[in-house]
Amino acid sequence: MTYLLDTGYGLATVGSTKVGGMHSGHSFHQYLAQGKTWGQAFRLWYNNYGKFDDGWFLGMGIYGDPLLKVSPRTRGELIGHQPVKKFTPEELTHLYNLLQESALDDDIQSFSDYLSVYPTHYR
């Protein structure tokens, strides 16, 4: 919400209300690049990716106007954007387990705390 309310640029954003996030976010961005609204892109992302792990994704939501579309300039920048790395199924399982484990640790209140508990996980 900070991005949405504390800037002159943000009219919509996606985020999570709990531990979790948007895996395969590149597909969401590609739907936006195709000219779909934020709401359409979010629905397509969820139906194609999110619904397979409700325990992780049900906290996701759009904050702002779901009927917005990104500008033609931004659509051009999004076209062809690919994730930095494609993970193997084994790597995804390992990352998921790390996220679950660290999410349950009440002693972690900041990124510095995370690094002190899991110094080798962030590389």
C-alpha cells in the first residue's frame, strides 16, 4: 500500500496480506503486456498458477483499481520480459520449504534477523 499511496505514480499494485507471494509473476506481467487489465491479468495468473497452492497464494490481492491497464510504453517494456532464472522442480521445492520454515520463526523481524539465522540461504 505504501507504493500505492505514498507516490505520485502508483495507481495499482499486487501484494500479499500474509506470508506468500506471486510465483510465476512473469506470466502476470505478460498478460499486462498483452493489454489486459490488472484484474484480468490477476485472474489469469491465479487460474494458471495460483490455484495450485492456495495455502501460499490466497493472501494475494490487487490494491488499487483492477480495471486499469498499463500504458503502451510500459507494455512495450514488459513484452518478452522473462524471469531471471528458471528453477528446477527440486529447487522450487527447496525454496518453498525454506520460505515455510523461516515464516514460522517468530524471532525473525527483519532481513538482518533473517541473515543472522539463515546466513547461507540468501546468495
